Amino acid sequence: MPVETKRGILSKLSGKISRYHSESVHLPTEEEKQGFLKAQRLAYQCVTEIEKELREGWTEIQAAKRMDEFLRDHGVKVFLHRPFAWFGEHARFDGYKRYTQFHPGKKRLMPDEPFILDVSPVVEGYIGDIGYSSCLRPNAELDAGMKYLLKLREEIPKYFSSSMSSRDIWWKIDRDAKENGFDNVHSLYPFAVLGHRVYKVHLPQISFPLLPISFASWFSLQGSIEFLSHKVLPELLTPDHEGDKTGLWAIEPHFGRGKVGFKFEEILVVEKDRAYWLDEEVPHIKRARKLQEVR
């Protein structure tokens, strides 16, 4: 069965099951928000530090391994998924037929090609799943893409605090991106997810033996067990999601234009009457501020 057909079937299935109750549908406490903030900031520290190490000729596998080493050196033993690195056109997922093609590979980093780094450490039980886009040199296509993403970032909390369903939000973001000349890359993810809930993980903090990273599953062993035990499908924001929006979401809009792919991923807090980003000191916001100051 083609991957595209599988995605459609899984998305519709997840939409039906998304109506089921999930313990993740609750107003987050201040303690929870602080826990997720700590995890998210460590994740961003990881990708921005590894970005400084990246050099022309590095492979995706090398970058992913360094992110894994950084997080383990900072006490992380559990991950939702293994670190990902996508260089150049790999960040668009064009023509991918198997989920294993999403894994870091032997693609080498070119100085003018944008890249995406994506990590999800679990820190003291809290998931910090983030995505980060950059380039070794200034890149006009990436700048244009990130400018659009930052405008979308301003709109997303408004969508979640409105009467729009999560399904409506998925399709509005898809439609608007295409009208602005961008390809929807997150539609190529498993389940075509725009995001997923984050919650406190109750797994024992055990470091399982690692397979070579190029053969890793989409989710780590820990993440697979946790997601399955936590009722995975209500947790995913798919094109058919019908469940309650309340809770904490890792939102990850991912677009492409030309040969370039770009995304951000960070935690959105959704309460009964408002929605807001967990942190306004994330790297893509800091970078935008610096650019404005220069101008």
C-alpha cells in the first residue's frame, strides 16, 4: 500500500478516535508549565549549540549523533523520538516512500543549504519536543520561509482560542500556506500531524540500549511505549482531529518552497478561553528581534 494511502487511512482513523477521552485534556498547572519550559529550553540549547559545531561536509547522522551526545551529557536518558537532522532537499521529504527515509542519513551539509534539527528530550518527566531551522550562510529562501512562519506563529494562538475545531485549524493553515506559494510538508508526516500533545511521562527513567541511529524507529523505544500506553491517536493533531483542544501541544508547521524546507516546533498552551506560546524567548523569535534591531 502506498505511503500516501496509509497516511489518509491513519488520519481518518485518528480523527474518529480523537473524540475519546485523554488524560492530556486538562488545564496545565504552573508546575507543569515550568517543567515543560525547562525541557523545551534544554532542547533549544542543544540545537543551537550543535549548530555552532556544524561544518560543511557533516552528514545528517553525524549531526544527530552529536545532538544525542549533548542531551545525554546533560542528563537526558529518555526521548520521545531520536534526534533528527535534515539537510538541504531532505528537509522537504519529496518522493519519500518509506518512513525509514525520514531518518538521518549520509546526506552531507552544503554551506548554502538550509537544514532542520529536531529533538525531543524528556527532562524530569516533561517532553521538550522542538524543531529548528537554520543555514550556515544567509539564505534568502529560508528567510522568506521563516518570515511567513513567524506571521503564522502570531495567528496560531488566535485559532486555538477561537471556536475553530482542531480539524479546521489544520485545513486553514494548509490552505493559507498554499495560497502564499508554500508546500505543506507536515502533510507528509506520519498521520499528517500539525502537532501533538505533550504531557508528563510516567515511564521509569531507564536508558535502553540504542540501535545505530540510521536504523532507529520514528519514535524511540521509550516514546513508542509511552505514546501507545497514553492512547496515541487522541494526542495527534491530524486533518481529521475532532477532540478537545485544551492542554499542551507541540505545534510544528513545516513548509517548503523550491528546494528548501523549514519549520519551527514549540509548545502552545491552550486553556478554556485563551491560547499562548509557552515561551517568547525561543531562538527564532530572538533572531527576528535582532534582525529588526539591525534594520
